[in-house]
Amino acid sequence: MDHCILIVVYGADYHGSNISKSACLMEEFLELAKENTDKDLETCGILGAFLDKGILYVTTLIIPKQESTSNSCLAKNEEEVFAIQHEHSLIPVGWIHTHPSQSCFMSSIDLHTQYSYQVMVPEAFAIVVAPTDASRSYGMFRISEPGGMNVLRECRETGFHTHRETADGAPIYEHCANVYTNSNLRFEVFDLR
């Protein structure tokens, strides 16, 4: 199946990097999530990339088995995801999930999930798709560095909770300001549900 998505992160360091992506990713993901969205259940997926000459190309969307509520999604059987990543030499550079009846933002649970990606791959990012948010149907986010990463590193709470402010007063997470659109790359979807 041919899909259109290209997300490119230039360089080994996020700061100053460029990301190029196609809106088709969100459209394809929304179609895959439609049954859950209609039931007010979240859906999540993992973005896999390969590295070529210092550029990370996101070419794969993996939808794991999952348990969902209206405000959470928990991936199950993650060894299946790891097997696909290993077999295709993919780097887990981020994740995507829906907020079926909420606005487009990063909850405290989302921040802890993002932290686990970003601590492993500094370029990692999160995409939130909020089909009922009239002001913004999707956002691409990452935890601010160093402030937000320090807050999350020290946080031991679970579930929904508030986080302390960053030492410099900056937001705990931020929009990816370096996202550009390109729709000329094939990508694969592995729906494991």
C-alpha cells in the first residue's frame, strides 16, 4: 500500500533541525482510528524512521495492540512493535495519538510517554490529533530542553497530575517550530490490533 508521509530530521541534534512531513499521516491515522474515535476511545501509534546520511526519514506507522479509554491509550504486546522495528532497522522517533473528544494538548500522561521517547532519541516528537478541536485539529510537540526534560526526569507521579514549573519559567512542552510539508515518500502501516 502506498502512503504519503515524509518527516525528516536533519542533523544529530534537534536544535536547528528541520522536520518535513505530509498531512497524509494524520489523515491515514484518523482513518485507522475512526472506529475508536466514534466510540470516544483514544488510539495510539509509533513512528519508525531510518537514518541516512544524518537524516531521519519517518517511513513507518505501527499501530500496536492497545487498551483505550476516552483519555488514555496503553500499548500492549510491545515486543511485536520491537520486532518490526528490529526487522526493518527502524528508530522509534515518535508517536501519534488521538484526543477523540478533547482539545489538542499534551496531558501529564502524554508528557511522561513523550519523555520516554525523547530521553532515548533527542529528536523524538509527539503528534496529537484532536478531530473535535475546532481551533486546532493536530499539533506536533516535544518537551522543552532543558527545563521540561528536567521536570519530567524528577517527577515520580503517575496518572493525571500537574507538574511543577520549569526552573526558567518556560513551558514544559513546546510546538515543533521546524515542521515542513512534503508528500513524496512511501510509508508502511503495520496495524497489529
